Amino acid sequence: MLLKRSLPRMRWKHWFKPWQQVDWLLFCLPVALTIFGGIMIRSTELNQGLADWWWHWLVGGIGLTIALFLARCRYEILIQWHWVTYTITNISLIAVMIAGQSAKGAQRWINIAGFNVQPSEFAKIGLIITLGVLLHKRTASSLDSVFRALAITAVPWGLVFLQPDLATSLVFGAIVLGMLYWANANPGWLILLISPVVAAILFSIPWPWQSPIVLFDQISLTPLGLVWSGAMGLLGFLTIPGRGYGIGGISAIIFNLFGGELGVFAWNHVLKEYQKDRLTVFVNPEHDPLGAGYHLIQSRIAIGAGEWWGWGLFRGPMTQLNFVPEQHTDFIFSAVGEEFGFIGCLVVLFVFCLTCYRLLHIAQTAKDNFGSLLAVGVLSMIVFQMIVNIGMTVGLAPIAGIPLPWMSYGRSAMLTNFIALGLVESVANFRQRQKY
């Protein structure tokens, strides 16, 4: 009798044994976001005559199945196949440029069996795996290792930027910086890496003068840009080896001067008009209220109209009357703000923060550097996308076209997030078990 009672219990234990060490809370939180995201997508499409919201749940279910499968596979296998993964990533990005489909001025999708697939989304996973292996074998404590990681990143980053997909290229940058920091890179080096971007902005601001100083009809200098370049020169002098000769300081100054001029050139000759509008409209959306600023203005009105508790599901006037364009994708958070109010927004933010905390915990408790770096790469990707997406809906960040993880409508993005989740759960599942 006792044996019969114990048999079912033993069977259930045997069934769940492959997932014995996974972080089930980390599994449940994204699933909850996916379910809630599908409901909000249904709300945004209710009066548009669209009925494809269920794809969000279907793709989420497929992604969850893949994540469960990956969680029971040893992630260390990827170390042997990282160059294959890197090669496939770059080939897929090249294939998009050759045979991809264009939409809204960008060539980012390729048709596979009737479905549009966005390889740049999956390229994030390929980059995380490749950098994880390289930094696992050799930490970022030396400049050689940092330059090697940047060189490996440059190829897929360049291919994505040429599509053009500025949003995903920014995510690549966040992933690289996060993983380099976790791999023991000097924080000063990371500041120097992003300093040319700041220089590019400052070299276009003539304040306190009326106009910049123009040299040779092409090179322009501004006080803010020069001060920033000098500060970066001091930082380079203090952090880059070769202090006795001042090589680090001189290199940092030249690097920022060149970055500033390159940024001005790119703004005037490379970036398309819609990309310029996305980067600048958040500063003053009322400058073009019926054009580039329309998305942001309507999004802020919708979120503000929700007040504390919101209008209720399917009752938000801005959402139901379709005042917010692309609300089911990039601006899904505005629907949350209108229909569930400030409290609903706080709950969504809390779920995201708890998800990121669990990712950080797994990174800290991984049994090796590779597993830890995988978790940090995924953490950097999720955090950056969350901050930029929510920031742009409330006017605190440029409209970069970055989806909100697990909530925005997007099949490739959904699968990418769940694949990343499965890799991190594999790290958690195969941690060394503590013995007492």
C-alpha cells in the first residue's frame, strides 16, 4: 500500500528532474508579461478590425517551449559552437541585405515559409554567445581583449546598421558594454568607448556661441565639444597604459575630436530624415505636432489620462479611438498607462525589475564565467530595451523603435526573448548543487 502511494510521487519527481534547479519565478514573470501583453494588444486592435492579437500568445507559447527545452540542455555546449553561431548570425544578416523585404525605409525582414523573420533580433543572441565565450576564455582586464571583443562585434553591428536598423544597433552597444563591464573591464575604458557619441552631440551644440567655429569649410568646433574632448583626454591619460608618454590622453582627445566631426557628418549626410526626427522629437514634440511629434504627444496624453487607476480594460478613449499610432508594438505601454493608470504602470515596472533581479542573481551564482556572462548579456539586453521603450512613451528618450520585451507585438522579438530566457535558465539549472 505504501509503495502504491509513493509511485505517483516518484513519477512526478522523475518528470520534473531535468528542470530541478531552474528559476521558476524567472519563468513565470515573462509568461505573465506575455499574457498581459496579449490582452493589451487585443485592446489596441479592438476597433481597428484586426484579429491577429492571438499570434502574440501563440508565438509566446512556442517561445516558452523552446525555452523549456534549452533549460534542460547544457549551455557549455555552445562554447564548442560559438564560431558556427557567429558565422550563421552574419550570413543571415547578409541574406537580409540581398533578398530581404523593405518596409518603412528599412530592409530588415526575410520571408521564410510565408513568415517575415527579422534576423537582427536573433543576432542579439548570437552576439551574446560569441562574446560570452571570448570573454570566458580571456577577461576584459587588458586592452587587447577589449579590442578583440569590439572587433568581433563590429561585423554584425555594421551589417545591422546598414539595413538600416539604428534601434537594434543601439541594443548591440548596450550588450557589449554590459558584458565588458562584467568581464572586469576598466570603467574608464567603457566611458571612453561611448565618449565619441557624446562628442558627436556636443559638437552640434554651439552654446554659448551663436554658431560653431568652422575650419577649412568642413571642420567645426564648439566650446562644449572641446571641453568634453579635454576631459576625455585626462581620463585616457589616467586609465590607458603608457601614461609616461601621454599616449592614452592624446589618443582619447583625437578619438573624441574625430567622433564629434564624424557625428556632424553623419547627421548631415548619412542619417535619413525619419531617423533624425526620431532622435530629436522627444526634446520638443510640439515643434511638429502633426508629423514627427504626433506619436509622442498622443502617447503622453493617453498615459496622463489614465491618472491613478486608469479607465479600465477596453475603455481607454485614446486607445479605443486609435489616437496612438503603432500602439500594439512600440507604444504598448501607453495603453497600459491609460487603461490601468499609474498603479498598473508600477505593477508592470515591478515585474520587469523582479525579472532583472533574478537574471542578476543567476549571473552571480553561475558556476563559471561563461554562464555568468550569458546571464549578464541577456540582462543588458532586457534592461536597455525596457528603459528606452518606456522612456520614449513618456518623452524621456528618443523614439528609437525598440519593442517592450514580452509585451510588444513582434514574432521575432518574442522568440528572441524566450530563447535568451532559456539560455539563462540553463545556466541556473546546471549550477553546482550545494551539499549540506
